[in-house]
Amino acid sequence: MKIAAAILVLFATSTPALADEALAVRATTPPKTIGVDAMAVLPVGDYADVANLGLGVLGRLEVPAGTGFVTGRAGVIFHAMKPDVDASLTLIPLYAGYRQPLGTGGAYVAGELGLTIGYATVDTPFGSMSDSDSEIGFSLMAGLRRGTLDLRAGLFAPDLDDALGLVASAGYDFAAF
């Protein structure tokens, strides 16, 4: 009987420990972001036979998916041509991919695949000629994100067959939702 009375007194005097809402940890989904990337491409190989440097700007959308982000980037890259080439080259990449964070320090790897629309003009003794073409292209990059700043570098292949360049970009997220 003394044990039953002790248990009854214990339950009667105890109160439940409720979690303080201010201390509760809430799992949050990372936001979707819209940003812009300034890009520089240094052509190598056959790509470098006609172009010295490419500079451009790309719009970027990132949506959380799994442990990383599904990405979409589209924009335009203008090229400085070799002095002996009287032409111009403009590339329009339309790429989708995935960005996978590495740890919690902001480092990541990213891969993209998509369509590259190329537009070229050349001046000849008979006048100006132009041509456009579309090819499957890709990019493989490593980067670092700090807040709204996104820095990345890697490989850019606007044409899977014979064009390859080294690429670096600096981006800024101007909207998160």
C-alpha cells in the first residue's frame, strides 16, 4: 500500500515538460532562388582556333530537390575573335542540371546539359554571311556559395564533338521564394 501511495503522490506532483516553442528546431526547406551569373570562357582546342575569349551573362533558377538543387541557366555569350578571323560568334546556352552541396561550408559540384544555339557571321569579299546551328552542350563545375554570392569554375563544352573551354562565373541571387 505504501508503494501505491508513493506512486500516486509522484504522479500527482509531477508536471509534463513541454517544449518551449522558441527553442524548438524546425526543419526548413531551402528557398528557390533566381539569380544572374557573369561568365567568362577561355576556349581551348579547336574552339580556340577561332575565338580568344567569351564573355556573357546567364539567368539562373534553382529549386531544392533531394539533397541538392535542380538548376536551369540560359543566357548569351559573345566572343572576341582571333585577329586574322573577320567574324563574330555568339552562343546561347539553354541548360538544365543539378547542383550538389558538399558539406556545410558552401562548396558544391554542378553538372548541366542542354542546347547551345550558335550564331556566326563572317565578312567575305562578296559580302557578309551568317549561319546558326544548335548542338548539345554541357558544363561541369565546382563552386562556392556565400549567402547570395555564387562563384564557380570548370569546363564548358558548347558542342560535345569538338568545342571545349575553361569557364569561370560569378553570380548573385536577387530573389528567393
